[in-house]
Amino acid sequence: MKSGRSLSALAQELDRQLNSKKDFVVPSTLVHHTTREDGDTVLEIEAPETPAPFEVTPLARRQLADKLKIPLAYFERMRTEQPALLDRNVNTWLQQDEARPMLRTLDGRVRAVLSNRYRCLDNFDLAESVLPILGQFKDGSFESVELTETRMYIKFVLPRLQYEMQVGDVVQAGIVVTNSEVGLGTLAVQPLIYRLVCSNGMIAADQSIRKTHLGRALGNDDGLTIFQEDTLKADDKAFFLQVRDVVRSALSEDTFTKIAMKMQKTMGIELKASPVKTVEVLRQRYTLSEEEGDGVLNHLIKGGDLSGYGLVNAVTRYSQDVADYDRATEFEALGGKLIELSNRDWKALAETA
């Protein structure tokens, strides 16, 4: 499993962000876009309540381009080659847009451009709800927690729930809680399988709770609406209470055993094709880069287990080699997707001519 920061470091950063971030729901006509000489872009809100112009993160640029229906490739070409043209395009469409977007800011940057119907299920509130619940499992451990530019992750393992896949190969029950404050996915609580032999983590795809960030429209006049954290915090308190029951269910023996048995069944799937061809099919189906495919292939060959189980473990083991924590977690989730494959889909992987 990919290592992250310490639990105390996560808490400190969440607390710091709580005092730094602010959301603005503002008419598009009050937003002005400028491209600087170095290629960075800024958004300025033409209202007295706002500070200096905000720098725009790459994700927020992508969301702004999508909002204004400007193809991203063209947006980026203008930004690097014709910045004045980009500013004219963006500002023209902002002036004609009747929407009131939500601009989520942190540390002087616009980190997301979202709909005013976006439901703020924030990391601080989620951690405040989930961490005490997990702390009640005295024999559990926080194997990996992280806060990236786009998501928060809490990965927790409960060693007393164990299942022996084969002699000497033991897995333990766990859970992963993820959330994005910038529009990149739902709040999710999912079971996690932790393999002791190689410290692999596999996120189950079929057992989860998900909460979309979609709610009522915020703001209903022509002025600027600023939402401080105390306003946002109250809106979803009831939902965070529901998370408690879901966490306990995900860490139940019944849930864990069902997933472990599904994983165990992949031992009976023989990879009849060459490992190279099997991984190539995997790479194309799940849009892996050539480098990622080579990494998975390396672990499959090193593991010496040419079965579905070996492929699942090669995928999750490769996650530890990936520098980006978000992408590493996607490989842990890919392992969970593989154990859910139908016989037909496994045949396409295992018997490629």
C-alpha cells in the first residue's frame, strides 16, 4: 500500500486549510480572467469583499474551460501561444453566462470552478466524523492517510479480521474513506483488503456508500455570496452521522469474508496467454500507460503466479511504485475491479491468442 503522511500531519493540514479556504458564489459577469506573462492565469472577482486576484490551478482551468464550452486543447494552446486571445475568449463568454459558479479557493488560489449546486462535503467534517469511529477499534491501525491536491484518503486496517488465502498468505480487513472537495468524485466508504505478504491494498469495488456533491442552488440574487466554513459545515451533518453505520458495516466479518472469497476464486483462473499479451490487454482495457503496463508485467513475472490471483496482486503491488498517491490508489481500486470480472472478461484477459 502506498505510504502517505502521518495521522497527526493530516489533522494539522486539515485544520490549517479550514482557516484558509473560502468559497464564493458569484455571477459570472463579476469574474475577470487574466493570463500572466509566465503563462499562469488568474481570476479576479470584481467585488469589494474579495482579496487580490486568485491564481488558477490546472484543475480549475480545466473546469473553467468545460464550463465555457472551450475545448481544453484549444484553451491550453491559447494560454501558451496567444494569451490575449484566451483572455478575450474567456471574458467574452463569462459576460454572456448567466450562471453563478462556485469558486472554491485555498491559499490564494482558485482550486475549483463548480456549479452553485455543488454540495460541500468537506474533508475536515468527514475526518471529524470518521476518525473517532475508527478510533473505537482499539486493535486497528491507520495504514495510510493522505491529502492530495484533489482528494483525501483514510486507509484503516483491522488485523483481528483475517482470512488465509493459501498457506502463509493472509489478508486482513480494512476500509478506505475518500473524498474530493474540488469536484473529482463522490464521498465514498469502501472495504479494503490488506495482504500481509507484500503490504498490498485492494479496494473492493462492489461494497460501498457514495454521496454525490449535488444539492440545492446557492445564492439567488445578483450579488456575491461568500460561504464560510461554519455555514458549509452544518449542511451535511446528518449525512456524516450515517457514515458511522456504513463504516462499521464495511469492517464487519461478513463483508470481509465475502470479498476475500471472491479474491480467492481468482486463484483458479489460469493465465494461458503469455504474460506480455495478458498485460497488454489489461493495459488497453483500463487505459494504462506503457510504463505502467511494464511495471505490472514486472511484478507478475517476479511473483511467478500466472493466475488471476497473481495478476490482481501484480496490479496492487505496482501501486507502491507509483509516485502520485491518487494514481496509486487507482491501481488499488483496479485490483478490486478485477475480482469482479465475469468469466467472459477473464477469458479475454487469460486466453488472448
